[in-house]
Amino acid sequence: MRSRSAVLETAILGLLNSAPLHGYELRKRLNLLLGSFRAFSYGTLYPALKSLVARGLIETTEPEPAAPATRQAGRPARSTGTKAPLSGRRGRIVYRLTADGKEHLQTVLATSGPAAWEDENFDVRFAFFAQTDAETRIRILEGRRTRLTERLEAVRESAARTRERLDEYTLELQRHGLEQVEREVRWLDGLITTERDRALGRDRDHNAGAPGASAQRSKERG
């Protein structure tokens, strides 16, 4: 349960790091982020927001309520037997990241231990790769690939032992599961290659701009 709570909190902080959001818009964006990967219970959102506020990681602002409607000049107000509302409709509460929240988020996004590449957390961490440094991205992708490769080998060994005892539908489901993992491994291979190529390009650019690099190139040409 704590793992799911931590995943939701990371998703909230990551979204609020882009811009302050009111609860309804935050809920919609979380649904887009988490809904494709797991069931998202809206009943867990507001307790999570309340916890983040209490810990000082996010803060709230309430827009000024709309002014109550005024009656037209010269026309007395009609009596309805009920009291008029004291204020207009309450504005939506807006949530924003605090300085402590930004620091906490950066600490979370800089971690690359096993929890970062397990099923429960990997999709959310990947969604915020744009806010994650390059080395951490590579470590998480490599960790995820290793985890899936181990899982693939275990499933293959299990399939080989039980193939004769399974009916055709169970075998088909097993084959489908293997193909899904194999596709993700190939996808990860492509991502890792891209990240490494970018890192090499950054290193070359850095070395090219280093002091003395121009003189060294001239010496090599001469």
C-alpha cells in the first residue's frame, strides 16, 4: 500500500512541477498518466493531497469567491423565506509545489534503485524522464531491462516444464505474455541505445569546447 501511495505522490509532485493545478485538472492529468497503466481510484487523490500539504511539499490557494448577484435598481428583492447566501460560489482550490516539494521531487527523481524499475513504479518514473538527469535515466532503463530479462528466462523455463500439462488456451496466454515481455525488452534496447548516443554526443561537444582543444586539433592537422 505504501508503494502505491508513493507512486501517486510522485505523480502529483511531477505534474505540479510543471504548473499549479486545481484539483479537477490534476485529477484529469493523473488519469491520463496512471489510467493507461493501472486502475486509479479518485478516492485516493484528496487524502494524498492532504498528506502532501501537511508535510509542506505542496500548498493551496483559494480564488476569491464570486460576488453575490445584485438586484436591479428600483426593484425590491423578492422574499423567498430563506436567507440569501453569504458569498458566491466557492472557487476551486489550486495546488502548487513548495520549495521543499521541489527539493523532495528532485531527490526522488535522482534515485535509481530497484524500486525505480519495478512494475509498480517504472511507468511513472519514465513519464518524468524529461525532469530526470541522463545518467539516472540510463541506470533505470538498464535496471528495467535486466529485471525483464530475468523474468523472461524464468517464464521460459517454467513453460518448458509445464507445456505438456497445459491446454491450448493456457499455452496461448503464456505465449502472449512472453511476446509482451520480449517487445518491451526490444523497446528498452532502443531507448538505452538512444540515451547512450546522446551521452556520447554531449561528451564530444564538451571536449570540443574544452580549453586547448582547438590548438590540439590544429596540431593534429599540421
